[in-house]
Amino acid sequence: MRRFSQRQSLSSLAEINITPLLDLAFVLLIIFMITTPLLESSVSLIIPSSGAKTPPVSAQQVQTISIDRNEAIRLNNHPVELDSLAAQLTDLKRANPDLAVVIRPDRDLPVQKLINLMDTLQRAQIMKVGIATRAEEK
């Protein structure tokens, strides 16, 4: 005859304690949530190269547009309004199809004003656009 204490030791446990499994799952979730943005911002790229040479742009083809922090626009150091700038750029584009434009924005210029100027260049169908910058001093 079996004793009561022996019967309990022989019976199997039907329940699984899932608390440690949930702890592990949450720790892994937190680790992935922290490391995923770091992986996205540190993407290593190898820029493709091309055998085609781009022709150099001559000085006659380059127009300079300056815009200061007061939103005063100058085309080749001549003051101009944004509305009339599109018409002038369209005329210059018709005269010279290889027209290139360099934008010289002020450092404190709001980004939206620069975007408006670039939209004007796009409406004039000028695709060769550069933004003049200055190298940082170390």
C-alpha cells in the first residue's frame, strides 16, 4: 500500500510556469527596440561609380542666386522678386539649355524659403542646381 506522501511525488505537474519565458521575451523585445534604430542610422554604403564623364560647366552657364536672412533674393548680385525670378530663369534657360544655378543661402534662412526657391527653379525646368556651402573649420 502506498502512502499519501509517495503519491504526490509520483504525480506529474500539468502546469508550466510561463513567468520566466515572458521575462525573457520582454528583455529580447527591449533589446531589439533599442538596437534597431542604431542599425538603420549606421548603414554602410558603397556608392556606385560610372565610367561616363560629366562635361565641365563653363562660367557662362552658371547663374548665382543669393538669398539672405531677410529673404531678399539676388540673381547675379541684382535684386529680384521671387515672382519675376521664374520668368527671368525661363528666359535664361531658353537662351542656354545647359544653364546651371548655384544657390547661396544664408545660414539663418528658414528651410521653407529655400524650398520655395528650389520650386521656382523646378518650374523654370532648371535641373543643374547646386547649393554653395562653406567647409567647417576644425
